Amino acid sequence: MNQPARRDGTPEKKKRAADIYVSKAKPARHQHVRSDHDHRAATVGDAAGEGVRLQKVLAQAGVASRRMAEKLIDAGRVEVDGRIVTTQGMRINPNTAIVRVDGARIRVNEDMVYFVLNKPRGVQSTMSDDMGRPCVGDIVGEKLDAGQRLFHVGRLDAATEGLLLLTNDGELANRLMHPKYEVSKTYMATLVGEADRKLIKELKEGIELDDGVARADYVQIVDVHQGKSIVRIDIHEGRKHIVRRMFKTAGYPVERLVRTKIHTVSLGEQTPGAIRALNSAELGSLYKAVGM
């Protein structure tokens, strides 16, 4: 059977934690939402000369040089905590301020970190395992040893591979998992059986499971060959084993399952076991998806 264009398969031999490449890219950051009380307190602090100059924060975030940042402020394109800033020299607390340029939220707090892990098959979605089984904590152990307490956003069962978000940002993590925001997830499934358009219709109209009807947002048959099929499915629900159960109920047991995308964050060519930091565009897209 022809293989899908995306190369995110399981390696032939098990990777050791020491063999896994950890990206040195600068991690994405996060800003907490502040109350009016916090904003008034920050304003007093600004007047007292505390905090960091806004143009310096913009430059450090990679938005623009300090000179260009000043021009952005003069043009009224910079927003801090919901208010347009046009005065030069304003000081803010990068740990708490919410900063936007042209309406897009930017990253200014280095304490919050965001990573994409390509979880290999057979690895538990936990930071430690009482039974000594391979787990995500083994892969990110170097980060944990450095004092960064990371946790995973949602889960992938041990047999399922692919994209897993890791962060210490509880607010974003909770929103991404909340059904209210309907954050889409994309999977590539290798099925036993030759799928046809009837399967697409059934998945999109809804499949009755033991805990209610489950519907796919999008379904595409990528390849069919010698009694097997590769099918892409997009779904925003997060019930346990929901993708596997949907295909099984439809009569197509899953042989292999890989999550390749969450919203606009894609696994791409990232190899199993590799970990990288989210970039600014990816983090901004996730913020927007959950109304932050």
C-alpha cells in the first residue's frame, strides 16, 4: 500500500531518551488575564518607574526593533490590557500584561513554555509511570530536571502516536480541552478494510457509540490498497478512544493511528520522539481559538 505523504511513522527501533533531539528554539510565552484592580496597580507601578519599557518588550518579543516599535506605538497599533497605547515610555510588567499588535496577541512572559512532542507508539501520556513503562516524562526529563514542571494537553493512548502539546500554562491547556471551544484535531488512521464513500457519509452524519453519537468534522480517504485504507479524520470531541471506537463501530478496525494536527499546529516532518517549541504564529492561533 502506498504510504501517505506525511512522514510521521513509528521508527523501526525504539528510541532511547538520550537519542531524542530537543529543539533549542526559543520557547513561546504566555500572558495572564488581569483584573481591573491589577491594571490600576500596574499603572501606579508604571508611574513609579517600575516595569519594562513597552518598546523594549516589543523588541525582545521579536515584533520589531525598538525604533520601529516606537513607530507602532505612535500609530496606535499597540494595545496593552485592552487599551490602545500612543504614549512613549510606558512601562509594563511582562509577567502579567496582555500585549497585542494589530489585534494579534504577542508573547512577553518567558516563564510560560509551550512544546510540541511527537509521541512515539508505546509511550504512555504521563510524566511518570508506576509500572515502569516508557512515558512522556522520560522524553522531556531534561526539561523536568531543569525545574520546568510541564504537563500534557489532553491524552493519546499508548498505541496512538503523534502530536502532543506540553506546557505549564494551565489556563490555555484547560481551554484547549474544553468542549466549548471545539478545537479541531486531525488524525491519520490506517484501517483494516477498503473504505468507500459510505464510510465518509456515516462518520460525518454521526455514529452511535455507547456514550452517545459521535460526528467527524471532516473525512478524507487518502489511500486504499490490498485490503487496507488510510483515512484522514478531523474531530473536535475529546472522549476516550473516540476515533478508534468510531472506526470500529463502522466496521473498520484501526491498525495504526497518528494525530498530526491540533487546530493550526501541525506535526509536519517532526520525527517520533522529537520535541520543539511552538512559534509565535502557532501560539497566537491557539490563543485566538480559545478566546484569550
